[in-house]
Amino acid sequence: MKRIGVLGFGRRINSVLKNLMSVADGNVSVVAFYDNSAKAVERISAEYPGIRVCSSVEELVTSPDVDWVFIGSFNAAHCGHAVAALDAGKDVFCEKPVATNRQQCQDIVAARQRHPDQQFVVGFVLRYSAFYRTMKRWIDEGRLGRLISMEFNETLSPFHGAAMHGNWRRRSEWSGPMILEKCCHDIDLLLWMTGSKPSRVASFGGLNFFTSANAHHNDLYPVGPKGFRYYDRGLATGFAVGTEHNITPFNDDKDTIDNQVSILELENGARVSFHFCMHSAKLERRFYMCGTRGSIRADVLTGTLEYTPVGWEPTSETVRPIEGDDHGNAELPMVQDVLACMLHGAPPPTTLEDGLRASYTCFGIDEARENGAVVDMAGYWADIKR
């Protein structure tokens, strides 16, 4: 039996815990919780009757009946919670991202060096999808040959973007840069698929829609059948929302952005472009990879994965490893792998090092956006080697 203590109870960690308990066959229990939000305490107490509510992070991580600490707090709290759990001798599951700035990453690296034998799993859920695993297998089989260039993207529905701009994610002090908060697992897929990391990055982005000047857009569409306006859907339904922080998405109390384009040159010589937009009527999470032996096109939202070889009369192969959904039906496979780590000591497929590389890539991209310069990533990678 492995016993879990939970730090922070948001929508995402609640989903992870529910899925984990559904496959654990009684071998895992949720025993303790800490959050400074009374509403979060109320929610988790309803989900897990009898759970012990702790008065501090220290009380939870030092509790002798806690084996694993699951971190589902605001992004900015992940580092402090992870370091405290590691220093208390606990294994850790941490929702993405692992940290919101470079110093926090260095603090976690130092804690991990003090406790190298403890498990640390990062919740990069996309990696566990049969869709992306099939795509990775095709690449490892050599179907692409050597990667020359690629593009990939994530475009969000307007209500999804509205929810994130109407809650705590609108402030980088709480969430980190928006490309980190929303796209770090897309960046993780890039690093995993290519087996490389960026040597240089450039980026442009800004806040072009979710501002007070555009509040009239909420009046352009009729009230829906459930009684709320189009851009209020996320707030009304609790989608991606911490309810204590809800305000209209058309606010100016923010320093995050709603669209960004980035260019990356990888250490293996390939060039990459990435586009995200938080206001799109057409949703995509798409890859298009061009290599010396062929090309791969993939869109997880449709579940369609296509390979076309180079040749005189190329015949494309198209498969649908999954029925499309936002995470590629990866939720249960992820918790099954997490359970194997918890019960049998299996190595996690998404490690702290994976989390650090994705975070640093996002930091570099946002540094390039803020400074209007091409950023050399060598200094970032030196942090991990220390």
C-alpha cells in the first residue's frame, strides 16, 4: 500500500488522482492534504471523506504515513513543494511545469542531487498517448531519416483561452510565462520526438485579444442554452479555473500573452517553428516533420497520423492509433505507468530532467520574446549539468 499526500487540489490533479484510484485496485490511498484555500479543502474533503487536512506544507511532507507527495498547486508553488518533499524523503509526482523560473529549476536540481534515489515523475500526459508513441516509434524506425525541418502548433478554443485569462494563469508571478503554462508539454514532445534540444531560439508574441478594449466581443453572440455568454463558458463551467480567482477574461490585470510564434534551431541542425494562439475557431495540435527519407503529419485532435516516404510514386500510410481527444486518450496510460513507479519502482518515462529541459526551452523562448533577440541556449543547459 502506498499512501499519498496532496499539495494543492486543482482540476488537473483531481483528474490524475481519480484515474489513479480507478486502476490501483486498493493498493493506493489518499491520506493527507494541504492547501491555503478553504474552498480547496472543502472540495477534497468531499472527494476523499476522512482525509487528514494538514496545517502546513511541512506537516504534510514530514508525515510518516505519507509515501508519495502529489503536487497540484499553483505553478509558482511547485518548486517549494517539490524541494520540501524531496528533503523529507518522499517520492514526488509533480504536475507540469516543474518550476516557473530558472532559479527555481536550480533549486530543484540541488534538492534532487541531495536525494538522488527518490522517484520524481512529471505529469507530461501527452507522452503517454498511443498516438504520440506510435509517432515516436515511426521516427525511431528511421522513417523520417534525418530531420530537416518541422512545424507544430497548439491553437485553443476561445472559451479555453478565456478561462485561462480570467483566472490565476493571467499573472506570470503565479503561472510563469504563458508558453510554459500552456505549452510546456508540447515543447516536451518536440524534445522527445527529435532527441535533441535547441541551441538558439527567437520568438514574437503578445496580448492581442483578451483585453478590456475587446470586452464587446462577449456581446456579439447570443446567450447559450445553459444561460451564459460565449466567452463566459470557462468561468461558468469551472473549466481550467481556480474559482477564487475568477474575473472577466477581458481584463487588464495581467502580464501574460494570448499568442506567440517561435523559431528554434536544434543541436542536431534541424529548424523548428511553433505557433500557439488562445483564440482559435479551428482547434489543432499538429506536427509536420520533414526528413531526408520522408514526412510525418499528425494531429492528435483528429487522431490522424500520416507518413509519406520520399520516392517516385510515394504511397502515404495513414493510421488512427486513437480516437482524437485533447490529450490523445493518455490519461489512463499515464496513471498506469505512475502506479508501476509507485508499487514496483519502475523508472518513470517522464522524469525531472525532462521537466527541466522543457521548462528551460520555454524560458529561453520567452526571453527571446521579451528582449527581441536571438537567445543562445548554452547557458540554460549548463544549469542542468552542474
